[in-house]
Amino acid sequence: MFRRAFWFTTGAAAGVWATTKVNRKLRSLAPDSLAARAADKAVETGHRVREFALDVRAGMAQREDELTDALGLQASPDADHPELPAPTARTVRRPLPGTPTVHRYDRNEDH
């Protein structure tokens, strides 16, 4: 009698455990869950790329300082070096009448 009760209880517990496990897996594979997980991964990747870009900029600035020191470019400009001419105004190209307008992608419009 006790053996039957033990195995019945064990089977019922295994059934509850398996049902719970399957339901969790089904919920994790739902479209909403997959979309949320993909969005989280994209945000995480964006943070990693940003950190990498900041590291690259810091390395570039450090290397530029090293090269400037090595080449002795710290001196202020003196009379031997004429100043550069002022930049000229750039002409703006306007499309010809009847030409379809091309809209350039604005990165800030998505945010």
C-alpha cells in the first residue's frame, strides 16, 4: 500500500514538474517574449559598441598626443608660418525644376 502511494505521489510530482517546465518553455518561445529578448540583446550590443568607440577615441587621443610630442609640434605658430586663408563659402546646389526631391536619412528622427 505504501509503495503504491509513494509511486503515485512521485508520478504526480513528476507530471506537475514536467507540465510547469513545458509551459515555461512555451511562454519563452512566444512572439512577445522573443521580441523582448531580441530588443534586450540589441540594447546590450549597442552599449558594447558605444564602449568600444569610446575606448578607440581615447586610444586615438593618446596616440595623437604621443605623436605630437615625438614630432615636436607643441610650439606655437610664429611669423615663419603664414596663417591659413579663411575658408570660402560653399555654394549650395539646388535641384533642377521637375527633379524629384531626395530626402536624406536623418538619424535623429528615429529617436
